[in-house]
Amino acid sequence: MHSAFLWIKPQIFKPNPETRRVHIQGSSEKSFSSLESHALAKAKKKRKTGTGAFQVEGSWRKDGKGSSIWDRFTHSEFRDADSTGTSSDSYILLDKDLSALDFLGVTFYQFSISWSRLFPTGVVAAPNEKGLQYYNSLIDSLLYRNIDPVVTLYHWDLPLMLQEKYGGWKNESMVDIFNDYATFCFQTFGDRVKYWITIHNPYLVAWHGYGTGIHAPGERGKIRTVYSVGHNLIKAHAKVWHTYKEHFEPYQKGMISIVLGSHWIEPNKLEDELDILKCQKSMERVLGWFAKPIHGDGDYPEELKNEFLFLPHFTEDEKNYIKGTADFFAFSFGPSNFKPPNTLPKMGQNLSLNLREVLNWIKLEYNSPRILIAENGWFTDSHVKTDDITAIYMMKNFINKVLQAIKHDNIDVFGYTAWSLLDGFEWQHAYNIRRGLFYVDFKSKKKERIPKSSALYYKQIIRENGFFPKDSTPNLQAQFSCDFSWGITESVLKAESAASSPQFCDSSLYLWNVTGDGLLHKVEGVKLKTRPAQCTDFVSIKKQLDLLEKMKVTHYRFALDWSLILPNGDLSVVNRQVLRYYRCVISEVLKLNVQSMVTLYYPTHTYLGLPGPLLQTGGWLNQSTAYAFQDYAALCFRELGDLVKLWITINEPNQLSNVYNRSSNDTYRAAHNLLIAHAMAWRIYDEQYRSSQYGKVSLSLHSDWAEPANPFSESHSKAASRFLQFEIGWFANPIFKTGDYPATMREYITFKNRKGLSYTLLPSFTSEEKQLVKGAADFYALNHFTTRFVIHEPQNGSQYEFDRDIQFLQDITCLSSPSRLAVVPWGIRKVLRWVKKTYGDIDVYITANGIDDPSLDNDQLRNYYLDKYIQEVLKAYYIDKVKIKGYYAFKLTEEKSKPRFGFFTSDSKGKPSIKFYNSLISNNGFPADYSVCDPSSHEKQCSFCLFISQKKPLIFFACCLFSTLILLLAIIFVHKRKRRKRFKAKSIKCICVSF
């Protein structure tokens, strides 16, 4: 639709992939810059949109226009041929086209001249005055608007008379006839036109017009004919180029080229040289067929010459005449070059839409030419009106690839044309697909140009000269509060089976090698004294301490295993050894000056984590499980609460829909019982333990942000909002707001029930339950990993996923992880602001945030993720005034054969991202030249507090001992004084007697 100079400065975070001749080496690589780019303020801009005359002009018999080969072809091949006479009616609705161009804000407009509208017979004579007037008016109107015209001389609509008289492009006479037509155009319009295109995509003209027959003139000829047509097209282009250069370019100062189209092909096996060679051959047969003579050495590729011995030959003079006949490389990349794919020489390899790679191929093959993307875009089905989400995402993908090619590969792309301005006639697809930025109702009389979502999006790209992040707030140089919690998250800690090392707890006496067998032999009846079991006897604790010490965090979040502590699910059997293990973990971690945030229950879709008996009685579908959880929570508070100040009752209960998914009623019933269980646990702590333990309790909610996939669609925006209510508000509203589920949730489910699309019954809270649940949290804890792009899609059925009427769209232009988590840093700031706006000014802990990085020794993705996400957290804290109390990176260690989220491998090998996270912690954010916090005083203060908290029993004993000592000394002192008095009294008495 238009070609903008997109001089963008993406952020680069890893080296460019090394490119081969066919660029297969780097084809699967993705730059971290993705769309996180800023346009240079002083960048030169060119903006262009395009149309083809036959596709949009209509009026095929009006004002003396002659018939073209496509006029006859459509009337013979398509049932709705009459509609091609009107199409978008650009010929009579020029003002509406110009208004559409004004709306977009383009500075270039690419259009084609209808040869038969100027010269009805095709032969240059007196021009058709009405046609001449139309194109003069179009060009003058463009220039009045400061829109430069890019004019295509031939976009497939050959005058019918030339086809009937000469056989069309099969006849070499067309070379001179085309040159005469071009010369007239240069003479007539060249004073106002600075960019000329001779022929649009000659590959399709030759291959489909004279080979497959799916294009006009519809001939299904021999392969020899196809290449003869291509030969004439090349010579016709070259002659026109020389004519312009010799007679017009010196004073018109314009440039001229030919648009060449191509697919892109990738090998089945990246390291297979034979597959790579096949890809190279495929490119040479399509793009190289025309590009090598014109942009190369003047001759056909060796692949074609070796394969087809009948291929026409260029003489040496012709080679010299043809080579270099283009002032820039005009390139077309879109569905016309991919459909129908069975006609392409794929050679068993894979078609790909990677525009960046084909641009690299052009750069390497043709000595880094200046490139104009003269046609690019995708299509939607004919029934799609203005909500063309597919077109938006394809546009994002294509333009993003162009940006990457410019910045990472140093490819000289000077313009981009999104195709096309209007819906129109799409060649062999007729009106079954649409490619316009503007929707046109072909059956209406007014033929209004209605901007689609893609037009709104493209207008934004033009205005910004590229892509801008959703939140373009500059990075901050600031810090979090001095008491900010920097943490690391681990999932469930499995307690060691052995209580302690047998060398310390076994009281038996052993003799070694008494029989010469080299074994220990127990001496019966002899018992020795042993020292008490110690926390250091647990080997795994030492490993955890080593890892935590390297992380330099202030807080450590981990989860207990409910099924290990209470195997029967109730208090009838308490595994004291497991409790001792967890207490040891907490106490030993405290010695590192690291506080623990303890999660009582950490279910996953693969491990529900419930004790066996509870699982057998229905799990969370049974309300008795909530009471069992209350007892379990009370036990943990009692046994561990003196050492723990931050508790999470349940991790991500809003994700258990993945487990209880037999029906939506099961999902909501399980969720209801989970809410009750959490609330009862919180009440127990609040009533019985808070006054002595001074801790805080909450639950962690999975809180990914939702963004409308189409930002210009109201239905998508509503779907994104609905997702947040169904995903987060489902649990947060009852606790932090009303004591009941979100009204949006109830209303939407009721709406679907009335329509007969669902039979869901959302549970109701009793008045007692509302009082129990409301306010049952001391802070908001969120786990955030990515942003989901949401579309509205009505669904029928009684499932939790169906109740929401949403689907997710994967934005392929986003940087993403192997598990397909999109890296969208501004999403975490948006969800933090949403929490504050929705639930008030409450304390917030980010209890899990991280990305899976496949690299074991160079996890740059994780570094980038931490840097960008924590920067957005800082903005939420500093600018938006969200009361963020702590950030916990996810996670400490990774499991084997799982997504690699860990800072340490499964065998405890550290990754480089540890050092980066260390620096963020030590700086307490992103400071300027100085730190507002004094680490030494903070450390001393924390050390003193730590000593007090760790040595309570010892301090109590010392105080008792000291008090006893003081009392004893006092007694001794009093006793001595009495003795001294008695002694004095006796002495005086003795003296008196002696006298």
C-alpha cells in the first residue's frame, strides 16, 4: 500500500546470524530487537501505496477504453465477469481514492497505467483523450498533495488487439511496440514522474499467462513458449530502460526498474548440502530467471541453461545491452508468488514467508543493490470486511523482517509498499479474496472506501516511521525502596528420606574386618552415646545454601509438599521428619540473611500435590478438602511460623482449570472450594498466629496481561478485558473487592445460558462465605510470564475455556521463547497498573517472573528478559506509584527435559544470568551515579535482626541464666551482709565481756 523509508534503530542483543548463499544458516534465528524498536527522529521518510489498473479502475468500456486480454479472460473464465466492469471504480471515483491516500498519510503512490485506456488498439497513435485526462488528473492531484507517483507501465493488462494480431508476448515485435508506448508515457508524464516501473512481475506473466493458463491470455503452451515469452519481456524492459536513459533521464532526473517477484524456499534439512542446492536452484528458476540477466551478467542462470537446452540465447551484444538495466532492485513478495504453490519449482523443499532471508539472497547474489519492496502483503477471505486481523499480523511480520534486514544485515532497502490500497479484482482468485487496506462493497453504488484495521495499523506505522513499543516511556535511572525484597522462586522442595547421616545417629558399636572380609560387624548389646541430629545432616540443604549464596537474594520462595507432611490428608499421621527438614531449610537459609516465603500448596497440571486419600474422595470437588487444608495450614503455621514472615497458601489456583476440566461446573466448583480453603487458612493465621508471629498471608495468582490482538477492534478489546476478569478477577474479586465473583463473569455466563450456548452454573457464595472470603489476604501476589494476544471467538459448550469466548493469537513478530512465551515487557507494567486500578492501593509482590532460555552457557534471552521486565516493574513502582514490595525471579533450578527456566541447571551448574541478576540486586534497581541506600548499615541492621530471630531460645536461656546469676549474687550479698553484722555483734560482745 505504500513504501515508507523505515529507517529504524532496533536494539541488538546478539550477533547477526552468519548467512550462506541461500541464507539457511540463519533462517531460524530471531533477533532480540523484534518490534522493540524506535524510529530515528531525523530519518528520511518515503511512503507509498499501490494498485493495479485492471484491479481497481473498472469502467472497462467507458470513454473509449479498448479491451485488454484480462477483459476477455474474465468474461470467459468467471461467472461473475460483469462485476469486473466496475470493481472499485477508481476511474470514476478518483476523489475517494485520493481521500484514502490522505487518510494514510503516504508520500508515494504506486499505480499502473492501463495501456488500452490510453491506446485502445495498443499501437501508439492519437491517445484516448479521456484516458489521458484521467492519468494527468491523477498525477497532478498526487503532486498537489505532496504524494510522488510511482508509475508502472505494464501490470499484465495487454491490449487485446496486440494479443490477437501478434500473439502477445510470444512475438518479438512486442519489444518495439512496448517501447513506443513507454516513450509516449515518458514524454507525457515524465516531467512529473520520478520513479518508473516497466513491467510488474514478468515471471507470472510468462509462467501463468502462457504456461499454466491461470492468467490471461490463458494459454497452456509448451515450456519452450514460456521461456520465449520471458525472453521477450526481458528484451522489452531493457529497450525501454535504454530509451529512458538516453532521451529522458538527463532532464527528467528519474529512475527506472522492473518489479521481480519471488517465493522463498528453505531446505528440509538445514545441514544437507543437497537440500540447500535444491533451494538455490528453485530461487534461480523463479527470481534468477529475470534477475540474473538484468541485475547480473546479462545472461540466464547456469541452472536454467543446463536444464533447458531449448532456452533462448542472448548474444554477447544483447548481454551487454541487458545487464545493469535497473536503477534499483524492485521486489514483489506476496501471495501471488506463493499461490498456487504446486506450480512452483519447490524441488521437495519448504516454502517460507521469511522476507528477511530472500532480501539477504538478493544482496549476496546481486552485489548489494538498493532495494524497493514494490509489492508486499497478504490476503483475507472475501467475507472479511474491516476486521482483517490476519493482514495486520502478516504486515507486522513482513515489515519487521525488512527492519531486521536493514539493521542487522546492512541491506539497503529504501522503501516498502504494502499492497494494495483498495479491495479489487484479484486475478485468478477474482473476488474470492481481498487484499486492500480499504474495504469496498462491490455491489454498492457509492463504493465507499472504508478503512480496515490494517489501514489504521499501517497509518500508525507511517506516522511513527516504524514500530514503537506500547509503552515508550524512557528507561528510568532509579531504585526501589531500601527494604525491597529481591527473591528467587523454587517449586516444591522434596524432603530427604534419611533423617541424618548414620555416622551420627547410629548408637551401635562396629568392628571392622574381624574375619578378613573387609566389612563392619555390629557388636551386640553395646550402645554408645550419639550427638543429636542436626540440620547440616541433610545433604540437599547444603546444596541449596550454596546456590542461594551465589544468587545474593534477600528472599527465597519455595513450596512444601502437603502429601509428604500429611500422608493421610489429616492430622492422624504427621511426618515430623519432613517438617523438621523444612524447618531446617528455613533456619539454615536465615543464617545467610535470606528470608523465606513459604508456599503451602503448589499444584501443577502434572502433579496435583494432594494427599492420596483426599484425591480419592474427589480432591477439590469435595468441600471437605478445604477443611483438610485448613488443618494442614494451621499445622504449618504452628510448626514453622516463628521463622516465616511471608506465606502463600495456594499457588495459581486459577490455573487448576487445566485439571478440573471435565465440565465448566467442575472447574468452578473446584475453584470455589479453593477460595474457601485459602480464606479459612488466612482466618486461622489472622486469629491465632498473627499477634505472635507478625507474618503476612496471601495466595499467588497467575496474572498474565491480555492485549487485544487487533487493537482497532472493539470486540477484541472487550475479549481482552473479559479474559482478565475470567482469569484474575475470578479469584481476586472475592478476596480484594466484593466477596463475590466479578459481575462481568456472572453476566456473560448468564448471557450464554440464555442463548443456549452453555449450561454453566457459577457457584454462589453464602453471606457467611462472603464475609469469610472478603479481605482474606494481606497483599496481592502475582505470577507473570507473558502477554496474551486475545481475539473474540464465540464458542458453544459447557467448558471454562468456552465460557470466555476467546482465542489466543501467537504474534510471530514478538521475540519468544522455546515454549512460545512472548517477550512483551510492557505487559507486566500494564497488569500492575490494572491491579492497582481494580483493587486499590494494596501491597504487591511479584512472586514469579521469568523466561525459558535454551542456552546452558550463554542465556542472553534471560538477561534481556530480566533487564526489560524489571525496568517496567520499576516504572510501575516509581511512576505509577504501585506499592510493589518485592520481585522474585523464576526460578532457582531447572528440571531435566523441562523448559529451561532455571538460573542453575539440573546438575547445579550456574548460568551467566546469575551475574546480571546479582548486579540488579546489588544496585537495588537501575541507579544513577549513587545509591540512596547504605548497604553496610542495612546489612548490620539485618544482621542484628537475624541474630535476634535465630537465637531466641539461646537469648531466653541466657536471660534466665543472667537473672538467676543476679538473684544468686543478690542472695550471696544479703547473706554476707547478715553474717558480717552477726560477726560484728559478736565482736562487740566479746570486747564488753573482757572488760
